[in-house]
Amino acid sequence: MPLNSKIPAGELAEKWEKYKSTCKLVNPANKRQLEVIVIGTGLAGASAAASLGELGYKVKTFCFQDSPRRAHSIAAQGGINAAKNYQNDGDSTYRLFYDTVKGGDYRAREANVYRLASVSANIIDQCVAQGVPFAREYGGLLSNRSFGGTQVQRTFYAAGQTGQQLLIGAYQALERQVALGNVKQYSRHEMLDIVMVEGKARGVIVRNLVTGELERHFGHAVLLCSGGYGNVFYLSTNAMGSNVTAAWKAHKKGAFFGNPCFTQIHPTCIPVSGDHQSKLTLMSESLRNDGRIWVPKKQGDTRKANEIPEEERDYYLERRYPAFGNLVPRDVASRAAKERCDAGYGVGASKQAVYLDYASAIERYGKIEANKQGLANADKATIIALGKDVVKEKYGNLFEMYEKITGENPYEVPMRIYPAVHYTMGGIWVDYELQTTVPGLYALGEANFSDHGANRLGASALMQGLADGYFVIPYTLGNNLADDIRTKAIPTDHPAFVAAENEVRERINRLMSIKGTESVESFHKRLGKIMWDKCGMARNAQGLKEAIEEIKALRKEFWSNVRIPGEINEHNPELDKANRVADFLELGELMCIDALNRNESCGGHFREEYQTEDGEALRQDEGYMYVAAWEYKGESQYELHKEDLIYDVVHPTQRSYK
Amino acid sequence: MEHYNMNLTLKVWKQKNRNEKGRFETYQVKNISSEMSFLEMFDVLNEQLIAEGKEPIAFDHDCREGICGMCSMYINGRAHGPWHHTTTCQLHMREYKDGDTIVVEPWRANAFPVIKDLVVDREAFDRIIQAGGYVSVNTGNAVDANAIPIEKHEADESFASAACIGCGACVAACPNASAMLFVSAKVSHLAMLPQGDPERKTRVTNMIQQMDKEGFGSCTNIGACEAECPKGISLENIARLNREYIGSMTAGGSQNSI
Ligand SMILES: Cc1cc2nc3c(=O)[nH]c(=O)nc-3n(C[C@H](O)[C@H](O)[C@H](O)COP(=O)(O)OP(=O)(O)OC[C@H]3O[C@@H](n4cnc5c(N)ncnc54)[C@H](O)[C@@H]3O)c2cc1C
Ligand code: SF4
Ligand code: FES
């Protein structure tokens, strides 16, 4: 099947406007007859479900948490980008588009990114209208901060809780539609399969996580808004329940998986403290605005940070990248930290950490503050005290979180940080309309592969999730459902529903009947270790080949020795987890296959064989300027389809941050 | 900070489902590191139980960063445990020492029935939001975000109320199992913004009506909710809710006096 990305003809800047004014529409009476299933209630799912409910579609939403408001979008800290140019600093739709394409190391689709940039401003308007309390200046207008990889201030934020506030806004819009009867919401429900009728996605099989019962739900269309799959690495900044199951089931029913190996590893996270570690906590990118990153110049230095004199510290980002210093993009910063630790310069008990130091920022802010207050001869102690107050105002909640987790006071000693898995740029392949290769099945938000290429810029995931849900899907879904208005709701005793349910039931029975000796958690940890060691921050052909074999073996072991306590027909978190880990054990293999296929380094995908003399990522535009879209052909069998990326407007160059 | 290991006794509420009676079970855990989070200690216990062929303890959690509001343990008589402004998932084991006994229960309230062990049903909170916790604005209706300036102080106050994570600790902490702090946080968040103004009266009335219908107790100004709230939602919010509520009942009540 040739991939058709359905990018409208015409000038880049006019494609979306033209699409919107010529796409097919569904009249209000017909909308009431059309049912839409939305899997996931994060920013993408909640915004889509609310908007479609407002339009009059009959919507059902599903999430595995106990409320739609708890989707993982809630944890986003730093902010959301929008080309408002409120700061008059030269921002524009084009510039946001350009920064995103470049940041993604030229592996994203121009038309999609341009649309994203062009609706970004509407998102902020919509959120403010809903009552999202963004940070404001004294004049009463909205405030902006800067983020990595850009030279303008276009990031809107609500302290360190931007994701929470945006999600609460979308959740409230969703609850309003529930109250009006346009949306029915199902919490503590997990989607376990897509139901296909005559080649189209027409429904889902879900498991009620309270009772364990399987349920069938019909929809004229199904929207996957199920988030990212970073938890394939076991340790990540994702929530414990984040999973690939919904996307993976879709993949097995014919939806191609795009660029599965593109993973973002975030440079500033709290390091692993021991074997018990269950998840990793992000320290917002905004901390790199003021903090300085360093390691000792001496290998294996065991002195405390504060005992190491200035001249014996290596501020390696400032040394290697004088132009961008501590503000290089995430992929570059992460690799540099790994390089220092691997070379034996790491700090802390595990030696797998570097320092993020606020001492000089505290002093700098303290001096400014002392000046402001007219304290010409302030002593050092006063300056430090004033500086700490300023830092507290800016980053207080992050410093507090660090202290709760580590027991160390970051105002006194430098923070220890290390890179961690954070976001997956890869995902279900979609066309311009967000439709997957399965007719009637759509993917939105982090679940799709679409807009971030090989590396996502900070504050752009929230933007994408809300763009997809509020402003794209309402048009593109209508364009397709206009042809479906004669399709009556298919009763769920249709053989396709029965067969799909049976398949799910059988798999659960199989899992429960293994009655082995090793816990789900233990398998998940082992998979994570393979992925992190061999498909993580640096990859090579040899390691990837080994990983593929190791994952296959582990999968076999899982299916013969996993132990799942409890029963099927009850609330059973171990069974929920087993369903998810079983899918990760398949996805992991595909990620390695994809990473092995891509003989180049780009963005977050770093193949050791492809680097410049000084260790930077070396793209191979000749052979790899494409989206790798994988088709499932049976266990361990995947067929590669290529969507060539054509750059009409931006000219790909080697990224340089020196 | 010195790290150490400890052995602990845990008394944990076990309850098969909504209908069956629950009871406390006692467990011993060994070699717990002071660096673990409280939930990681539970992970260790559950792995131990699975290895022994026993049933693990069901508990709610997701983000483990103190923001999703999913975790919910009542620890030694306190919702979310002993640390101020801290969710269960952010409590760490350096709080405890070798030989300690820790008692862990679910949120207890009629409106939050137990699903299993430490897991409760909090859908009543969703229904309270459905009753009016929103601004009625459809996608695409919005004016430019800077068209209506909002005084920084008001915006900050509104944000402070909007910081509620909907965890339900306030209900668990309250001897009357009142949901007043939760409801007042939402009413305040929206009442302090011009966007929330048009629906002010109906919002507060409908949300309170729904709260009563769900079977939450009434507020008698005890203040336990504020003390246990992980996000620092203050009693000021309840005072504001009361003013809003009275305002909504008086015809032509002075809605702008807050
Ligand atoms: C710690 C952290 C901080 C971040 N900070 C920022 C930031 O500052 N700015 C930024 O732009 N981005 C940030 N990101 C990224 C961003 O938050 C996410 O990419 C984005 O929120 C994803 O939204 P989503 O709607 O696609 O998915 P999610 O919010 O993850 O929602 C997924 C939904 O799918 C449901 N679901 C999943 N599987 C199933 C299933 N099988 N059945 C039923 N339901 C299912 C879940 O219940 C949930 O409702 C951050 C990410 C993390 C982890
Ligand atoms: S008010 Fe506080 S305790 Fe109550 S639900 Fe909100 S965050 Fe939790
Ligand atoms: S698990 Fe999310 S707040 Fe504790």
C-alpha cells in the first residue's frame, strides 16, 4: 500500500486555510447520529471529545485512571508555545514553524508543522476563555518565558504546573459536555482492541478495570489519544500507567507505526537512587536558564561539590558549545552528560550524575537585588540571602520537589541530575487529517508521530495535543464522516465484535494461566534495561542486533513464566500491568529494528557509527530523509514503508550549536 | 544526608471489594532504604507478597510526582501522611526509622466507597464539576487572550485555587467527610476571573446542590482539610464560597464585592 499523506496542494501558508474552507461538512441533524469513540482524556483526547461534543457528535471517552483529569498531561511543567508575538521580539507563525522543523532535525512534515504553528495562537485564546490562569505581568497581560532551541519568548506558563492548568481547562470543557449529555465518559476502563468491520475501525473492546468485565462499544470512528510509550524503558518521566497498548493494538490491526525509535531523553532529571527506583522525576528545562552544569576536572573525584574549587570544575557545555552554553537542545545536552559520566567524571554515589549548580545564579540575582534596594556595600551573606529569595520566586516549587525526593537542599548544594527517557516523537503514522492507515481510525497527541521529527522542542507537546484536539480533528473528522452519514450504528452483537472480544478474553486467560514464578514488574525492569543499554542515548548496529534477540528471548520467558496473582473478574492492577508489559515486549523489538534500519544519527536518535569528529550527530539526508512507517505482518515481522520528506520551504542544514 | 535501611511493621487495610467487609492485615518489610518513596516501599512489599504467592495490596497511583491526584493513603491517622503540603507519592522513607509500625487505610467517606484495599471511588468529584465547574465557552468562541487584562494579584489568587489536584484528602481528613474545600477551590478559581463571572450564581448553587446529593457531610469549620491538603488550598476559599453562595441567593446580591 503506498502511503498517502494527503497534504493539500498550494502554498505552505495557505494549505490549512484552503482545506478548512473546502472540506466536507456534516449537518447538525446528521452529527447527532454519528458516534465517536475517544481513547484517552489527556490534552489531545479531552480537547477533541469536548469540541466534538459541542459540535453535536455522540461521543464516548475512555481512560484508565479514575478520572479524565488525571491523564499524564497533568504533569507537564514548563509551558506551551504559541506564536502570539506579544513580546514584540520578532516571533511569527513562520518562525515557530521553522524552529520546530529545525529542532526536529529535519525529520518532520512541513505542512503539519506549519498548521501547528498557525493554530497555536488560537489555543491560548481558547484556554484563557476557559479560565486557565496563565502567569501574568503587573499590567494584567500574559507573561512569557523562553525555552531551549529558540531565540524568542513565546512560552506561556502557569508556574511549574502548565500541563495541569491546561488539562483542567480541557477537562472542565469535557465535563460540561458530559452534563449536557453529548459525551459519556468511562473511567477505569482500558482499551484492549479495535473492532474492524469491512475494513474500517468501528469500535473497541474495553476492560472495566473495577470488575474485570469486557465491554463492546461501537463508533463510526475511533480516535486514539492514548499518549506516549516512554515506559517501554521501565524508568522514565512518564506516569506509572502510561503505556502503548492502545496504539499497539491499532498497529496490529493495520495502523502503521511511524519512526518508533525516535525517543527524547531529557537532560535534567533526578538520578536513579537505587534498585527500588520506580520512576524518574523531571526537573524542568527552565532550570537551564540560570543553572550551570559541571563535573569535576579530575576523574573519580570523591570530594563534596562545595569542596571542589572553581578552577577544578569542568563546565563542559559552556566549554564545548560556547554559543549556546547550557541552553543547547535536549538531545545535545543529554549526550554530553552521558559522555562525561562514561568517561569517569560522574558525581554522586552512583557516579551517574552531573551537577546543576545555582550558586552563581544566586549570587548574580543577589547583587541585582542589592542594587535595586540601594544596598551599595552589602556583604556576601546579604547578597546570597537576597539571591536565594529571587531564585525561590522563580523556581521554588522545583527546588522543593528536589528536596523532598533527595533530602538535599539545592539552595546550599548543587543538584545532581542525569538524563532520562521523557517523550516519544515516534507513534502511530497519520496523514494530514490525522487518520491512520486504518480507515476510521485517527491518532492525536503524543500517540501519533506527526510534528516533532527526531527531536521535540520544549513546550511543543502541549501545543500539539491541543491543536490536534481543538482545531484540527473537528474539521478533518467531519470531512471523512460526511461520507458515513448513511451508516447506521452497528449492533455490538455483530460477529466482528464477538470475535474481537473472544480474542481479548483468550489472551487474558492465557496470561492468567501461565502461573509462573516471576513478577510482571521484574520482566518490565529487565526489558527496560535492554532498551536503555542498547536502544537508549547511544545506539550501534551490534548492540541493536543483540537487543532484538534478547527481547525475543525475554518475551518467550514472559509468556511461560510470568506470575499474575488475583483473578480476572475483579480489580487487579497486576493483570492490567501484565497486559501492558506484554505489548511493550513487542514494541521494544520494533524500536530496535527501526533504530537498526536508520543508518544515520538525527535528533534523539544517535547511532555511534554516524558522528562527526567531535562527536556530534551526523545526518544522512541522502538515504534517510523519510518517515519510517512499519506495517505489522505477524510476530517479529514488520514491513518498512517510506514516506519521503520533501522540504519546499526550509533547507535542511547540519545543526550547529557551537 | 546519611542513608540507612530499616525494618518495618505495616498494618494495611484489606478489603476484597465494595460489598465485603474489610480488616487490617499485618506485614513485615525488611531492608527498606531511607531513599525510597513511600509507594516504592509498597512496591517492595507487593513484590514480596507476589513471590510468596499471596495477593498484593491494591492502591491508586499514577504520576508519582504529586500532581495527578491519584494516590490516596491515610497513613498513621493522616491523609497523605505526616509531611506538610505533600502527597502520598512524594512522602519518602527517611521520615521513618527502624522498628516503626505504620498503619495505612483508604480514604474513608460514604461518598468514596472502597473498590478494593486502599482504592476508593471518587467519581462524585467528577459529577460535582459536571454540575457547573466550568466556563461555558465552545471551541472557537474565544477573543484574543490579551483582550481582557486581569490584575496580576487576582490571576495569582485564582491560580492558587486552581492548583487543587482533586485528590480527596480534604474529605478524608474531615470528621464530617465534607467536600467543601474541593468545591470552594473550584468556585474560587473561576469566580476570581472575568471569564467565570457570567455563570457565578448558578455555578455555586449547582455545585453545592450536587455535593449534598453525593452524600458529603456539611462543613463545621474544623479546618482539618486545610491542614492536610497537599496543595495548600486555604480556608479562605471556603469563606469565599460562602460569600458567593449567599450572594447567589439574594436577588441582585452584590456579586462584585469580593
Ligand atoms: C514530566 C513531564 C513534563 C512535561 N512537560 C512538558 C511541557 O512543559 N511542555 C510540553 O509541551 N510538553 C511537556 N511534556 C510532554 C507532554 O506533557 C505530553 O506529551 C502530552 O501531555 C501528552 O498528551 P496526550 O493527550 O497525547 O496524552 P496523555 O496526557 O498521556 O493522555 C493519555 C490518555 O490516554 C489514556 N489511555 C492510555 N492508554 C489507554 C488504554 N489502553 N485504554 C484507555 N485509555 C488509555 C490515559 O488514561 C490518558 O487519559 C511533559 C511530559 C512529562 C512526562
Ligand atoms: S482541596 Fe486539597 S485536599 Fe482537597 S481535593 Fe483539592 S488538593 Fe486534594
Ligand atoms: S501519584 Fe500522582 S499525585 Fe501521587
